[in-house]
Amino acid sequence: SFRVEGYMFCALWYVVFCLDQIYLKHVTNTVKMDSNWGRVYYSNLLASAPLIFTFAGNASELEALKNIDTSAALAVALSVVLGVAMSYFAWSARSLLSATSFTVVGNVCKLLTITINVAIWDKHASPFGIMCLLFCLSAAYFYKQAPMRADSKNDEEDEGKELLPK
């Protein structure tokens, strides 16, 4: 049967995602930092802060951390290095691209990830799901950013006019 909960989550996610992208572009343009590393450190520090509470409240997590294998520790270290690299290049791309273009680049990366997933494993999206994804990405490909408005004499003339008559 039809349930609204899933659609509400999608709508909420979409609104938060759009606001997040616009806000992060605003931060990139207005907050001046000496290098890109400052943004990387701040964003990763803020994102990892909740992990402290996860470990502090769970003794089994601390015990697992004490008894970690070398291979597991290397996997975690590699994950951290790759995460920092992704964060660095994401902030770098945000400073060079518009919020929409950055989102399109992110979608292309998702397409590459799905392509690798289909090539390596057998547990992946259905052919119909992949066709829907390709349709969405094709629509994103044809996106063209609107041109900036040019200042004109009409703007000065329109300043004194009311939009709606009283």
C-alpha cells in the first residue's frame, strides 16, 4: 500500500541536501582561510566529534579497539587517509565550481562507483534501477547554468515603481 513516510524522508533529504550545498558554497566564498587544509580539518573534526560519545558510552568498542589486528588497523588508517583526501578535493572543487556543478560531479562519481559495483559483485541494483539512474544523470548532463543578469537602465527605472498597485 501507499505510505507517505518514505516520500517524506526523500523530500526532507532533498531540502537538507540543497541547503547544505548552498551553505557550504557560501562558506567557501566568504570564510577566508590560508589554505584548503583548514576547511578539511574543521569539517572532519566536527564530523568526528560524535564518535567520542559512541566510544565513551560503549565498553565493548573500547575493548575491540585495544585488541585490534594489524590488518584491521591498516584498513582503518587507509580509510582515514582516503577520507581526508576526499575531503580535501571536495573542498577544493567547491571553491572552483558552482554548487550545482559540484553536485553533478558528485553524481558522476556515484555512477562510476555503481559501474565498479556491477563489474565486481553480483549484489547490485536491478537493470531497471540502473536505467533510471542513467536517465537522471543524462538529465543532469543537459543542465546549463543560467546566465548572470546584466545591469541595465531598466533596473534604475524600476526601482521607484511598486510591484503591486495599492
